[in-house]
Amino acid sequence: MRSSSVIPNHCQRGHLYVDLGAIRANVLTLDRLFKAQGSSTEEGSIYAVVKSDAYGHGAVAVAQALTDMDEVCGFAVATAEEAFELRENGIKKPLLVMGHVFPYAYERMINEEIAVLLFGDDILEALHDLGVRLGKVALAHVEVDTGMSRLGIGADEQGLLFMRKASGFSHIRIEGIFTHFAQADEVDQEFTRRQYREFVAFADRVESELQMKIRYRHAGNSAAVLAGVEMLLSFTRPGIGIYGIVPSAAVQERMEAKLEPALSFVSQIVMLKDSRSGTPISYGSTFVTEKETLVATVPIGYGDGYPRCNNGGEVLVRGKRVPIIGRICMDFMMLDVTGIEDVAVGDRVTLLGEDKGERITIEDWSRQSGRYHYELICDLNQRIPRLFGIGGGL
Ligand SMILES: *Cc1c(COP(=O)(O)O)cnc(C)c1O
């Protein structure tokens, strides 16, 4: 790479660059939007979702970069191990596991003050018994199912019975009650509003009929915040938006705020070859050159999480969009760089991100592969190293 002197050796084949400044800026934007709906909290309004390694961005680095922000009141993950990793790396803020936790993890969660998602009698009893044994209080948030049919208690009489039962356990502190939206990323917000109303009505009943004081009410993913869904709650739980990615085209239409994509993915050209017309390229020979073609080989493939697509997709070389030709391999891809002036081995290849005003977005990846953009970033795997910084990449 032209600037290879500053790129660590293990990153030369390719690396992800995560702009932590962009992530902080997006948190500020989401906090402002959420508060504009009328919620007033003394604490921060953003419970930052950093599950699945912060959507591929690196959970520890992202949490470390956000933890000093007043706008961030805690971090949410999907598994106990994800929460443990954050504690091991010095994250002291509240942590919530929004997934189902198996009993083996309860003891460590209680000891490390990590909140458990509560939705059934088994969890209640096991948590309480452990709490008694350890002489500690287990933290919990109750999920109320208002339309996802995934986890959670019903927003009904049975749900109320559960809450009544839960309120009697001395070694469990229910700190939060929440719900999760199923359609916030769609054009029609009616279903989301209905979920919200049902949730609030249920939380109100818990408070008035059971005299239970639950400190936090929360709902909302990035889509709900960005689309301006009214939520008068303690805080909200955005994930994708923190990373500067818009949840859907419908949300993009509605939103006025701008998010900053945080992720770039760069590699370099390792081989250049003049190929005659009629040269087959890559597995299956699905692409055959129809003219004399300058072919560049890039040492990144689907083994790094780059989406495999047959003949399609573009990357940036010297600020120009160039096509990927032939099938993407596990460890390589080939480009047609014919006509790119001064192109050379060692030139930077931008697979995601910006180069000289041109930009490849995760939405481009989604279009070229027919896959969901959330899934694509989560797929960026551990083989590809991450570098972190503030501002543009190396
Ligand atoms: C993943 C998740 C979120 C964040 O959703 P985004 O669409 O990434 O903003 C919020 N709440 C729950 C329960 C989740 O599982």
C-alpha cells in the first residue's frame, strides 16, 4: 500500500478501519432525536447495543470509546459471554443481556452486576436462589412481548400475574421493563405505535395495580428513533444506527438526521496481469474477458466475510469504481482495472468506505449480494484485523 509504512504488518493484506469518532457522533445524534420526542432523563438516553461484536465493529473498542459519554447509560448485548468480555475489559457501566441466558451463567452475572432478561418462572426461581446463596441481589429487566413473539411475558393478565410473583422475590431487583418493535423499519408505523401503547399501558398497570416501582422503561431500536416514533421512556436501545448505518430504505426516507458510517474495509492489489480477450477468470470460468483486460488480484475473499456474489460488485481503486470479475474466492477476488491511470501493485483497494469522494456503502454490498445489510457486517469475521481511530482511516 502506498502508505504501508504506517500500516501494521498484519493489516497489510487487508483490514477494517473503525472510526470511533463517527460512532460517538452518531450516539449524540440518536440521543438528540430520542430526547426530541419528549423523554427527559437525568441519565443518558442511549443504551448502546454492542451485540455480535458491535455489529462487526469490535465490541470492546466501541464500548471503551463510548463509556465516558453521559449520553450512554449502558450497553446491551445478546449473550452472557459478550457481557463478560466487556467487564473483563474494564467496562463498568450497566450491562444488559437481551438474550436468553442459560443458568450456568447466572452466578457470574450476579457477581458482575450484569442484568438478566427475565420472562419466566424458571429464571425467577433460579436467580433468586442463587442470590440468596451469594448474599447478593440479581439485576433483571423484564421483556414484554407486544408483537415480536420471540421472548417476553404477555402484556395481559398472565403477564401481570408473573410480575406480581416476581415482585415477591427479595434477591431479585427488577430494574427495567421493556419491549421490542417488530416493524419500526417499515413505512407504516401503525404496528409500532400499537406495540408502544400496549407496552406503556401494561407498565402503567404494573405500577398502579401492583405498586411496583420499576426504574426504567425502554423500547426502540435505531429505526424507531430515526423515524421519530414517539417514545416517552427512560432510554432507547439503538444498534445499527450507532455504526452509522440506516436500518432500511423506509427509515432513510423519513429521517432528517445524518449518520456517519464508521466502517471502512481496505486491501491492496497484489498482482496485475494483462489478459487477452477470451481469458476465463476464477472458479467455474463464469466470467470470460471480451477484450484485452488488465486484471488485478486482491487477497480478500468470502473467508474474510466479504459477500460472495457471482460476477458483480464494485470496489474503489484510485478513487474510481471498478468491477469485480469472476467468482469471489475464499481468499481472493479479481478486478478489471483496465483504464485506471497509473494503477500499480500495492495500490489501495477500498472494499467499503470512501476514496477520493467516491464511496462504497454497506447498502451497495446488500444490492450486489442480495443479502441483508445487518447480516453482512456481522459476517466480517475475526480473520480480518480491525484498526481503530478517530476520523478518516490510514
Ligand atoms: C438488536 C436489538 C436492538 C437494536 O436494534 P437495531 O435495529 O440494530 O437498532 C434493540 N433491542 C433488542 C431487543 C435487540 O435485540
